[in-house]
Amino acid sequence: MSDGNSSLTDEEREELERLRAQKAAAEQQQRDEQDRRELERLRKQQRLAQEDAAYYAERQRRKEERRREREHPDYSLDDLEPMPRVQKIVIGVLAVAFVVLIAYLIWFNVLR
């Protein structure tokens, strides 16, 4: 450039090519980083969509199960909770009192 000519020297061309290569590498690295972020975002979207689909499928399955149970109830002793001990004692005492009452009525009405 010192002679007024716009052509580059060999050293300047090498430097220009090196700087262009660095710039291209930096731009490629930036594009790669953007691609990675987009890939992560898409993976997250896909995972959330799958979770949503699984949630709604499970919700629908439970809804269908409840509907079937309402239409076809299955009553069995297995569905009942175990009887509390106090309730068993009360029933036992009432049964004994009933037997004693019957025995009393029979004893004093039949034998007289």
C-alpha cells in the first residue's frame, strides 16, 4: 500500500486469511452453540409434551375406570375396612345380654 497500489502483500494476505478463518471459526462456534440451545429447547419441549400426553392418558384411564366401577359395582367383603375392636366388644356384650334376656324370659315364663 505504500506505493499507492491497492493490492495486498503476501504477509497482509496471510493475515487477512488467518483473521477470516478466525472469524469463520467464531461464527461457526456461535452457530453450533445456537444449534445446541435449540436442540436442548426442542428436547425439553418434546419431553414436556410426552409427560403431558402420559398425564392425560393416565387421567383418561382413571376416568374410564371410575365410569366402569360406577356401571358395574363389585361389592365384596374385601372392600370393607376391618371392624374396630371396640365395635366387636359392643356387639359381643349385646349378644350376651340378648341370650341372657331370652334365657330369663324362658326360665320365668315356662317354668311357672
